[in-house]
Amino acid sequence: METTDYDLVIIGAGPAGTPVAMEYAKLDNSKKVALIDSLGELGGECLFQGCIPSKIMEASAKAIQELDSLKAFGVEIDNSHHKLVWEKIKERKESILNRRTTAAKEVAQGIANIEIIKAWASFEDEHHLKLSFEKGEEKIISFERALIATGSKANIASYQGNATDEIITNDEFFAKMELPQSLTIIGSGAIAIEFAQILSALGVEINLLVRGEKIVKNIDDEASDFLLEKLSQEMNVLLNAELKEVNHHDKGLELSYTQAGENKTLISDKVLSAIGRSPNITQLNLEKANVAFSKKGIVTTKAMQTSTENIFANGDVVENFPKFAHTAQYAAHIIAQNLFLEHNFFNPDFSKNSWVLFSMPNVASAGISQAEAKENNIEVIVDTFDFSTEAKSQIENEDFGYLKFVVDKKSHKILGISILHNEANMIAGEAALIVSEGLTLKALIDSIHPHPTMSEAFVMLSKKMMGEIMMEKLDNKVVQMLLKVERFL
């Protein structure tokens, strides 16, 4: 009888895979777990090519902007200037990434029943994987159960021209960390907007090619319009523009595009594609394991189980999964619990998902939008709080933006929250907790938030909305009659 090599194999050591390995292995130290990754490092896309390195650059960009804003705070420095030392930013990025991956690896290696394997993995059948190593060796291993957590990769559309191979993605940018004089970014989503604003603040001349008329379609319309106007002041934004060709030019790269029916060109040092991402499933040989998938990713049940009973999937590699590292970590806990209990008792609830667009200003979101409420036939009331009236925002000279609630009309439960502000990321956690716990307007009114802080806006908006609800009730003739009867009695 064949001996199973591993009780659980996990393909991918990012935020969708590593937490499952650690939690499951700790829950039952008799189980043998293999954590397989082609890099042999823990962290995945978010750590090496995504959210962490981009926020490291953002911190430097914000520091420059803060220097420029000193006069507004009554601080004047004669002949002041700043010099961007790109090499220092690169060194800081490498230092932080090294600290984070080293710390994660030390924790994993401290769990005796986890084995970290640097290799490429592909399925042989429902219980066997082929591991391919750097030096060409191959090995077949067996497993009882598996988790696929291989993430996603950046898309590059097919264009004409002799320089299409010069188009880079965020992966190539962070691998080389070269700061061009000019950069054309293709796309209008979160990656495109964050890169555009951060690099513009760091002195790069930015062209932003947007196929439609809007940017970041999955955020509140009001926030999208605000950001578009701000971007148009900071860089060259080309709406309704479609790239056709990329060719070599003696001054860099020549881009041929159409806009409003006209053929146009521009010259740029570099071109970055940020037009979405595709699941990393090409090399997995999913067919051999009878795992169903589509162009959007691996098909799973609500409990993240694939069409093959002993194989699960998590994160960006899953069809229609919210593409955020923290959402994958949230689902990882649920998967680990179900694996330990050997039954799918729990399902992740993505309706309470939260995220932050690290634009300037930030846009934070938790729960559902007004449009999603309408799609699901949920009757809601919606209102906003203007940060221009809030003390802390005035003190910090950031008195703009808003907080928006989407509230169930019957229960007064807060179903969704949107925030537009430079410091939206700082209060996004409270927004996530409010939605996750299903708090009502009254629950927030009953809390005592410190003053002056941005978080007190949650209470202010709750009082505003509850006051309007009470006024509406007082206008009701039946309520008026009952109040008169009570006074008479």
C-alpha cells in the first residue's frame, strides 16, 4: 500500500496559502504539510510586486507632498528644496521586503510539521503532484488534500508594432526599480491609478490612457469623479483612448492610439500595462486532477472547494474572488478550520469585504454599494458627512472629502461605507468592523468617540441620518395622533 507523502500540500506561499499552512499545521501537529512555491520565499505577489512595494513608494511621495505643504502650517524654510534619491527608496524597499519575508519564514520553519519546498508544481492526478526544481530535477509526491493558491498575473493586451516586448507590468517595474523620465500607463483600475499618482509625485511625467470615460469602476461614483478631476490636474489623462501600436523611436517608445475617432501618437520612455489580471493556472495541469476552471479562474463552492473533493483553492486564482491580499487571508482562516474539522462547516462572506485604494486622496470601501443594494432589491437610505466640517480634518488642512453610509431602511443596519479622504486608510478598519458586525445607526450613536479625531465622523453621520428618520416619523399623521393621545393621558 502506497504511503501518502503529505496530508496537505499548498501550492503558492502568498497570503492565500501561507496562513492555511501555518494554522492547519498548528491545529494538528501530527499532520505533514508541504508549502510549495517557485520562489521558495513567503509573501507572494502582494509582498514582492504589489501592495507592499507600491506603498513604500507612496510613503516617499507623501513625504514630498508634505514638504510642499509646510507653508500652510505656518512653517517657512528659506531656500528650501528636496532631492529625490531613488537609490535610497530602492534600498528601503529591499530592506522592508527582506524583513517581512524573513519573519514569515522563521515562523513557518518554527512549525515542525511544515516543509517549505522551492519548486514548480503541476498535477498528475487527484492525489499526485509533479515537482520541477531549478536544476531540472523532477519528483512525484502524493497528498491527501491540496490547496491551490497560485494567485494571478498581470495582463498585457496584443498590440501591433516592433516594441510590444518593451511593455512592462508592475512585476517588471519592481524587479528592476528603474525610474523613467516619462511613463505611459495603460489602464484605469487601482494599480494604474496608484502607480500614476505615486510616480507623478516622484517627478515622472505621466500619460494615463483610459479606454472609457471613468476610472476605478468599482468605487463610489462620486469618488471616481473626484479622483479623475484631480488626476487631470496632475498628469496627461487621455479618456476614450485605445492603444493600437508601440514602436521604437529615437526618443523612446512611440505609442499610436485612437481617441474620439482620431489617430494620435505620443512619445514615452516606458509603457506600463495595468489592464487587469488573470489567474495563474496555465502550468498546473488542472485537467489531470479534474479541477474545473474558466478564463476567470478555478471554480469553487462557497466553502472554496473545487470540483475535486479533496482539492481547495483560495485567493486571486479563484473565479470571481475579490482580488485583495487581506480577503485571501480572511478566507484562509476559514479554509484551515474546515480542513481541520474535515467538513465544510464555514463559508466566507464576501459581502462584508473591505478595501482601500491608496490614491491621493484615499478611497476606502466596506460592505456593499448603493448600486449593489439596488441589484439585490434591498431598500436603503443613503447619506454623507462632509469632512470640511470636521475639526481634525480642518486642523490637518485636509478639510475635503466625505463619509457615506448605505443603510437598510427597515433595520437601520449599516450595510456599506465609502470614504474619500487623504487618511481614509486610517479609519477603514472601523468601517470594516461596523459592516462585519452589522452595527446599526443607534449602536454608533451610543458609542463615545474621542474628539477631535476623524473617526467621530461615524457618529456624526449616524446622528444626522437618525435625526432625519425621526423627523420623517414625526411627520406621520398616525404618530402625531399617538403623541397627542399620550399627552392627553
